[in-house]
Amino acid sequence: MEPCVESRLAKLEASQNPDGGWGYFPGRPSWLEPTAYALLALSERRGPAYERGWRLLRSWQIPCGAWRPCAAVDQPHWSTSLALTLHSVAGVRDAAFQRGFDWLLTSAGAEGRMAARIAHWLCPSIVEFDPGLAGWPWEAGASSWVEPTAHALMALRCAARRTKDPAWTGRMAMSERMLLDRRCRDGGWNYGNRRVLGADLPSYPETTALALMALDGHAAVAWGAALDGVERTWRDTRSPLAQAWLSSCLLMYRGERPRRAQTDERAENDMLVTAIEGIPWNHILAG
């Protein structure tokens, strides 16, 4: 294991909360998102920290099948996708896993509803996209966004490698088409749409990396040029979170992460960055 990855895993273990979870920063309350990423990072060693976190994550599933975002909020959350990816990585295909996927498959962006499609047909230039291609929203009842759609597609893809389900296959194909439909003119992805009120929107580093990771080598993408662009953006961006996702994309497709020339102090106490940079994405998503 690379020393930089080992140091991230050691930091995660040292930053675990007494309840078994992780906060967005050390000492802060546990949330599902950083906890799921931390467990994915620790998934290959499965030590005591992983087991404590796994027990907490399992306890946060709610009756509808989704996962709550934290102990204090009792409602479905987009990071259910992360919990399901973790179940696939752990090889757990139990009733809780099935309830979670049933919930995920019935969750969709509001733009696919009849009223929204009619409104889009009447005023197509306000936001230009295909309303027949629904992805996933950040929260129930909202429109589809690129990041939750990418996370849901990755969860489905991880599950489909071991369990073939026609319902999953159809939803995966639609979400791939949705991501391709929302691709910006500059070749990357914005957070939600590519064109609004007649103006092309710019892409962003982290959403571009996530969309490319979710598309998993799709034939519609010119991968050499796309990954060269990811590498250039990694060198140019100053956002630790953007760099974490861009380096994860390069690890998935090119087998190694680029390394920072020096330590970024802003990233040192950011548990999301620490965990994302410690996850073996090339094994989890390309395995």
C-alpha cells in the first residue's frame, strides 16, 4: 500500500467518533456521507474501526428502505447510494440491502413527471434537457442532479456485477443517457444542466470526475481526451475536494493517482477529502 494512502487510513481510524461514525471534520457529529466514504476506504482491512462504523451505518436504515443522513434526521437521504455501494463491496445481499435498492429504484427526479414534462414542452429554452431521462435528486420530490445520479448509478453498477436484475439494467441505461444528455459543451459536467436561458453553462471539476466514474467506459465518451482533461484540471484546480475526485477518476481508469507536490493544509482536517483519497476506486468500481 502506498504510504500516502496508509497515512489517510490511519488518520481515518484516529478520527472515528465514539459512536462508530465520522463527521465532516474531526470531533464533529457523525453523518452518513463521511461515514460511508471512510468505510469504503477501510473496506480492504476490515479492522475494529470498520466493524464499529459498519454497525452504526446499518442502524441508520429507516423503514422505507432508505438511509437517514445522521442520527438526528429521520428522513430518506441521497447518500443511501453510498450505503448500498458499501453493502456490495462487503458482499452483503440481505433483506436490508434489497429494501434499500427497492427504495432507490422508485426514487427519481421530478422532471420525469407529466406536469413537469408539459411545462418543459411549453418553454423548452428555459432549461435545455430531455425531460424523459430522469436521474436522481438530492432529496425526494426535487429534480435530478448530476452528483446524486452518478452516485446512484455507481451503486447500481456495483450491485449488478454480482446480481443481474432487469429493473436495475433498465435504470442504469436511462441514467447513463441522462448524464450524457446533461454534458456541457466544454466536455465536462455542471451540477445540474448544460444550458439555461440560451447560455451554455461551465463544467466543474468534481462533477465531471463523478460523471466519468459513473459512466464506466461508456462508448459515447472519447476517453483518452476526457482523461487528459481530467489530469490537466487536477493540476490547475486549487480545491482539495475537486482534486480528490479528479485523482479518484484517474485511479479508476489509469491505475494510479497523481500526487500533490506539497501538503495542502486545507485538506488535512477534511474527512471527505481524506476518505475519498483513501478509497481503492479501481478495485471497487472496475473490479
